[in-house]
Amino acid sequence: MIELLIATVVALFAASAAAQIINNINNSGLNRRAGAGSAIDVAVNNDLTWFQQYAQYWRQLKGPYLSLPINVTKTATYTQIQNSNESKVYVPNDPSECVGNNMAISFLQDAASSSTYIPPINNPPNPISANGSSQNISLPNVASEYTLTRQIQPGAVTGTLRITYTLRKAGGIQYIKNSSVFLPASGWCS
């Protein structure tokens, strides 16, 4: 009887230890996937935030950032149109920017230029292509099994960009995330 009791206790102890090991292995995989997901979300959010920040400064004529150098804001000379019945309207010297995708293309070319990275505009977290080609986004080691790419194209609405993030793992697409960035400078266009 004592032998049976000892064997039962040993079997219960072994089963408990095995269950704990299996649980730890399962949880470590879940934690690793959750950590990778968080790192990917942070990488996408940081990238989008930079574009939103630069869009706020780009071609800004007036505002709280008057001290920004011209090579940062890419400010053109404006013609002020005043009419006593209307509020002030500012238009770029080159009205062709208000046609089709021209404004988004100009924005992308300026954002790709390293001369724009002067405080208060930080360096972008990832390189920017002036021609809209797909580019890899840096991910931390916790997400090293994934590949994240970004493609920037003019949006369907004048003065917007469409940014597409594609996440791949072992060649298969995990998700595609689309976002739009509005260029406040497009307010010039009527």
C-alpha cells in the first residue's frame, strides 16, 4: 500500500511538472508573439507620426514656427488675395501643385530630402523614397521573423498621401494596413 501511495505521489508530481513545462512553453510563445505585435505597432505608429508632423510644418507660411529655416518648410512666395467679403486666401506661386497628384509628389520629394531634418523636425524613423517605391521598415529584434514594408502614394483626394504597410512572415502576408495623411498645405487649393 505504501508503495502504491509513493508511486501515486511521484506520478502526480511528474504530471504537475510536465503540465507546468508545457504551460511555460505555450506562454513564452504567446508572449513572444504579443511582444512582436507590439513592436510592429510601435514601428508603424512612429513612422506615421513623423509624416503627420512633417505635414504640419511643410510649406507653413505663418504659425508658431516662424523660426523654421526655409529649407525645412520649403516655403514658397505667396500671393495674397484680399477681398473685403472673403477671408484671406493664400495660393502657391505655382498653381500646378493644386492639380492632380502634384502636391503629394512635391511633399514626398521634400520629405525624402535630408535637408528637412532640422529641429524641430526629427529624422524620420525610416528612409523615405521620393519616387513612392516600396521600402523596408526597421523592426526590433523581437520581431525579426517579420518583414514590414511601406509604400507611399498620392491619395485619391488632392493633398493626401496613402501609406500602405504590409507585414509578411515567411513570405506570407500577415496583414496590410492603409493610412492616409492630409497635407494642410492643400488648403491653398480651391
